[in-house]
Amino acid sequence: MKEELSEFYNIFTGTKKDIESFMAMLDPVINNAEDDHERLYYHHIYEEEEQRLSRLAELIPLIETFQAGKGGDFSPSNNTFNRLLQELNLEKFGLHNFVEHLDLALFQFKDAERQAKLSEMRGANHTSYQFVKEKLAGINERFDTGYSDPHVHHDEHGDHLDHHVHAGPTQPAKPIRAKRSFTVGSLISK
């Protein structure tokens, strides 16, 4: 768990810097918006990232507490460890949202300088999101935390749809169609 915490620390301190850079990019756009729609649109994104910075201001020191050996055991019976896992799971979704905010900005900011910076941040944070998602799935399973990824679709019986086939005792296997949900990222590749 110590190795994962070191990796999480590097990811979230790097993401914090990227959020601050992104917010600095949005600030003049908000202040110079041509209409209320544009101002509200970017202000909403800005506020969401501002809230993330507040959460990261709690998460990063919590990780440091465990890195310094002051957080207690890596055990579900340790409330501080449970809080750490809750914060990490929340920030996994924060990373996902940040990547989508960067995708949205890439649609709007067409100049080469911002495109390059946004693309770089998007690539790094997408990689971080995939890493955090994978590591947290393993940690949640290892510590039997009961946390699950709400992005995983379930059928009416609660079975994960990643099997793609549902076979009953008296019926042949047939494909199941998962409900399609769109994200900014899923629409970009189309």
C-alpha cells in the first residue's frame, strides 16, 4: 500500500498543479465573456475545479500522514484509513470530471498555445485516471471495502454486464444490450 500511496501522491500533486493552471486559463475567459451563457458555462467548470482543489487540500496531507507512518494500520478497522479510501475513491471521479472539462475546453480554445497545454494536461490526467481507477479497484477488492464503481452497468439482477452474455438455466445464451451513456470522451472518438 505504501508504493500505491507514493504513486497517488505524485498523481494528485501533479493534478493539483494542472487544475491551478487550467483555472488560470479560465479566469480571463470568465472575466471577458461576451455573454451570460459563456460566463456561466466557464464559471461552472471553474467552481467544480475549485471544489476539487479544496478536496485535494485535504487528501494530499492525509496521504502524507500515511507516508510518514502516522496514519495507523492499512486496515478497514482503522477509521483514518477508511477516510483515506473514501477520499481516494471520490478523487477518482474528480479526475474523470477534470479530463472531461479539459475535453470541453479543447473544443473551445483553438489557439495553438492553449491547445498544446490542454492536450498535454488531458493526456497526463487521463493516464492518471486510468491508473487510479485500476489501483483502487484492486485496493477495494483487497480490503473488501464494499466500494464499487457506479460507472459499471448492472442488469436487473445486479450482475455485472461486462460478461456481455446472460444464460438462464432453460434458455440459450443471448447478448445483452447495455444502456448507452454518453460522456464527452465517448463522443470525441466518434
